[in-house]
Amino acid sequence: MSDNFNKNRIVKNSLLLYVRMLFTMWLNLWTTRLVLANLGVEDMGVYGVVGSIVGLVGVLTGGVTNAVQRFITFEAGKKEGNPNLVFCTSLNIIFLLSVIVFLMLECGGVYMLYNSVKIPFASMDAAFWVLQLSIITCVINLISIPYNALVIAHEKMDAFAVISILQVIFTLGAVYSLSLFSNRLLVYAVMMALISVAIRIIYQVYCHRKFVEAHFHFIIDRKMLRQIGAFTGISTVSGALQVASSQGIIFVINWTFGVAINAVYSIALQLKNSILSFSLNLFKAISPQITKTYANGEIETHKKLVYSGSKMEIYLIYFIMIPFLFRTEFIMKLWLGNVPQYAVEFARCTVFISLAYALFEPIRASVLATNKIKGFLIFPEIFYMLVLPVGFWVSKLWNDPVLLIASIVCMDILTCVVRTYFAVKVSPLKIMDILRLVLLPSSIVVFFDLMACYFIGVFMPNDLLGLFLLLIANSAILFLIIYIFGLNKSEIHICNLLFVKLFRKFKR
């Protein structure tokens, strides 16, 4: 078995990431509630506005993160790779970028604070210092990127999960202690900056102890600099187009239906992201191996990982999506209490966006591994900009918010098809293999499970107990359907080995 492809490691890392997600999700929800209680609506709003100013560089830092993660993982997967050269080059580039980001935020951020945003006069001094601390936090997080990338490249998801949980616990403790102070907004900003420094130190100490390539040298490889720079530039342009289209949709909704439908759309996006997070934990576990197998020339293993990963991500979405479709009204009422008009229809539609994204993420990882990303990242995002005139036209012609969200979903799915077309042009993947090995078994599984869930739902009461029983019964049946119709011989063999291993452990 190749060291780059390890089935047990995928299973172990997936479980660790699920534990991390469940733990941090609940703590984050509780932390948000405490922040609101301790800061109040006004100070929390000020902190959010200042954070949005610093967040303007997020497109650039996102591009750098993608580039550094790709090149460090790629080099770690090569037999004769030199990860230390990539790490040192990346870190030195980021040092220079941090200076640029710092100056941009100090000049542009302060100007925006005093001239472009509305903040109560009494909070302006605190807002200035919150901005300074947020800039420091942003720079610290930027410098941490290569260290985070090393942890993920080496697939040390146990360390990644523990440090993530520590960060959430530190944040929760900081928020709890706010009641001891008077100027809570400023104290909160100081604490967030200190937590960023602490996490940065933890990552650095861990990497220095575990990975030889984490030892720093002042060196910048010119070839690597050009490659990382080109990757970052393309990724940044793609990210900017994504921001333009996503923010544009918000404006289209606002212009055609007003703020009430904006709120409904925001709720639907939260739901979509929550459902998508269940499958993306698997993607985080397999993504390094997708890059490493390509780097080492293990193309057949690489393709199997992508096809199986895409299929498994879809199946994970099914466990949440299918019961949700049959109990949407009850779940939304349980979550929101007062369910706004159109919220149910928006929620059902956006679930299909998460399904398309889950299918596509492993394919995207395959293309990023090749470094042939220009057409793949840019042209589909330009195509997706059509969602703005299409959405506006649909809204004006029919004056129906449901048709608007349906048109957005259709454009998302169509853009996924366009992305797949560009993906197979530059990667080892084939359209017919995607149809045969991913979409066909996924369609068979969803067909049988939709029927099963419908008939189960008929006999279940429409209450909390009924929802719980539906989830349990559907999960058991879906496991069986996937095992019979959704897996190939190799995947069934892996499942059998896992079942035997679990049975033996349970028997002991």
C-alpha cells in the first residue's frame, strides 16, 4: 500500500474531524449567544463592522492559503520532494505579504472607519483600537498559514482537531470573563488577539517538534515564488468573482423583494453551510491524499480517491437531506420558532446546492493538484455571474421569490457542469467515469431511499420523537441501500474489513 494512500488513515481522520465539528459547532453557538449577552447589540454590531473592514483582504489571504496548502502537500507527496524549501519560501513570501496587508489596512481601514461606516460617536475610540487589534490578529493568522498547511499535509488531523477545540474553548472562556470588565468591547478585541497569538505559538511549537521541514531558513526559491504567485493570483481573481456574484445575489434580492427576503435567503445559506459541513469533513480527510497520489504519479489511485470521495460525500449529504425534505416545516419551526414566509421553500432549494458542492469538491482537489487552474477557476466563475441578470429577470417577470431561488439553484448546478467540463480537460478524470462511477450509483441510492423515507414518514408522528425515529430508521435503511447498490467491489471489501475490525474490538 502506498504511503500516500491509507484507507485506515482516511477513516480515522474523518471520525476525528466529525468529533471536532460537533464539539466546535455547539460551543460556537453558545459563544455567539454569550457575546451578544455581554457586549450588547450595539457593541457586537461595532465589532462586526470593524471585522468586515479587515475581512476585505480575505479574498487575498484565501488565495494564499490555497496556494501554500497545495504546494506543501504536493511536495510532501513526492518521493524526492523538498517540503522545507516550499515551507521556507512560503513563509518568507507571507512575511512580505503581511507587511503589505498591514499597511493597506492601516491606511485604507482607518480611512473607511472614519469616513465610510456608521458607528456611534461614543464608540469611535473603542472601534479604532478594535481595528488595530483586528489588524494584528489578521497578520498573525496570515503568518500561521504555512504551519497549518504542514499539519494538514501530514494528515495530523488529531492535532488539527485538538488545536481547533482549544481555540474555541479559549474563546468561550474569554467571553465568559467579559462580565468582569467595564470596557467590554475593547477587552474582547484584546482577548481575541491574544488567543490568535497563543494558537500561532501552539502550531509553531507542534510543527517544530514533529516535522523537520518546519525549521526556518531565510530562502526564497525563485521558481517556487513564481508558481505560488501565479497560483495565488488566479485563486484570488476566482475568489473576487465569487464574492462579486454572492454579494450581487444579495443586492438583486434586495432590489426586487426587499430585506425580508434577504433575511430568508441568509437563513437558507446558514442551513446549506451546516448540511454541507457534514460531508466536507470527509473531504478534508481525503484531500491531502488526492494531492499526494497525483504528485507521486499514482494516477489510478488518485482517480479512485476522487470518484469514491465524490460519491461518499453525496451519500453523507443524503443522511441529512432526505429526512429534511420530508420534515422541512417541522425542522424549520423547531429551529426558528417563527418561520418567515418562503423560508421553507428557500431551505429546500438550497439543500440541492450543498449536494452539488459536495459532489464537486474532490474533483476540484484533483485539478488543484495538477496546477493547471487558470481556465478551471476563472471561466466558470465568469459564467456564474450570469446568475445576476437571470435572477433579476426572473424576479421582474414573475414576481415570485421561490422562482428566484430556483433560478439561483439551477445556475449553481449548471456552473458545476461547466466546472466539470474544464476539470476533465486538465486532470486525469473522465466524464464517462464520473457519470458511471459517481452519478449513476448516487441516483440509484437516492431513488430507493426517497421511496423508503416517504413510506417510513407516513407512520411517524410529526413531532420531535417522530423526527428522531425517522432519522434513525432512514439512516439504517440508507446504510443498507448504499451497501447493496452504492458501492463497488473494492469499497465493499473495505467496508467488510472495517466491520470485522469493529466487531472484534466490540467482542473484546
